[in-house]
Amino acid sequence: MEQKSSFSNSGFKDLDSTNQELSKCNIELERTFKKLKAAHEELKESYIATIYRLALAAEYKDGTTGAHLMRISRYSAFLAEKLGLPEKAVENIYYASPMHDIGKIGIPDNILLKPVKLTKEEFEAIKRHTLIGAKILSNSRSKILNVAERIALFHHEQWNGKGYPRGISGEKIPLFARIVSLVDFFDALASPRPYKDAYPIEEIFELIKKERAERFDPAMMDVFLKNIDGILKIKKELDLEERRSL
């Protein structure tokens, strides 16, 4: 009996030692996982920052600023969340939406910066920024850049089929592109430009309402207007940050 008891104690000691080793391994695995996750996030932030700066270069060509890109990013994510999209989709549009006009980098300055009304031929050239942007962002394994490609290509399409470059209509237009189309229209009206002042908010509401089921997805537009206080709060926060940075 004593021999059996001695063997049992030895077995428990071995088991305890094994458990301790497993615990150490688990701690090391957790540390390694955290390091890999941090490295992944750093890499993600690096390539997003690179693309963002390219988008910013395109925006500077026609006199807009980084503040416009940040507003589009925040508005798009806010609207996506209010539409009930999954958290990952909200994150994707947050990062992808600032690249909507990246194709402007391929439009000649004499057309992009022309201070008077464009000719028909010049407007056709401007419309090519959707195709150029999509080409710049194409063939990536990144989900964010895949989303950005579709936004760049389709954000000038209209619900009634009268947009460009493909003239598609309704829900055939990718959801993310419909979101960016609406918030970009709002931001263009709500922000001052060298050639115009910002429109009064009430006038913006009326202009957006006129485009219900014409330019914009009617259900999406209703959600946007229902949550306009949240949009205006974001605008106020970012306008304040921009003034502080000057």
C-alpha cells in the first residue's frame, strides 16, 4: 500500500509540474499573440496612412482639405452605423470613404481648377476621375481598399440612373457608394469654398429632400435626416479641431 501511495504522490508532482509548464507556455503564447496583433495593427495603420495621403494629394488639387476627408470618414461611419451595418462594415467605410475622389489626381489641373463653367468635353474628362480612382485602388487583397475601389467608381451614380460612369440605378449601386454620395453632397453644401459660402442648414435640408428617390436612396436619406443632429455634432467637433490647428 505504501508503494502505491508513493507512486501516486510522484504522479501528482509530475502533473503539477506539467501544469506549471503549460501555464508558462500559455503566457508566452498570449504575449506573442499581443505582439503579432500590435504588429498587424501598425502595418494596417501604415498602409491606410499612405493611401490617405495620396487621397489628400488629390483633394489639395482642387482646393479642398484634409478636414473634408475626415468629415466624409466620420459622416459615412455614423450613417452606416445608423443604417444598422455590422461593426466591421462601419470600420471599413470609415477607412475607405476618404479615398472617394482619389482619381482626381489623374485629372489635368487646367480642367480641375477651371474657375468658370466646364465645356461638355471638359466635364466628360472630370467624370473619368471615378474610373481612374477605381484603377488606382484595384487588385488589392485588402478589404478596405476593395471597399474604397467600389466607392471611388460608383459614388457619382444616382438612384434614378442618371449618374456616372455606368448609369446604374437603385440598389444596383453599392451601398457604401450610396452612403458616400449622400454625405459628400451634404459636406459640399455645408462647407465654404473659395468660390462660395456654406449654405444655411435649412436650405441644405430642402436641397437634399428634393433629391429623394432622384439622386439619393430614399430610405437612406430618411435615416440621414432623422439623425441630422448627430451629423451636425460631428461637423461642429471637426470644425473646432480645424480652427485649433490653424
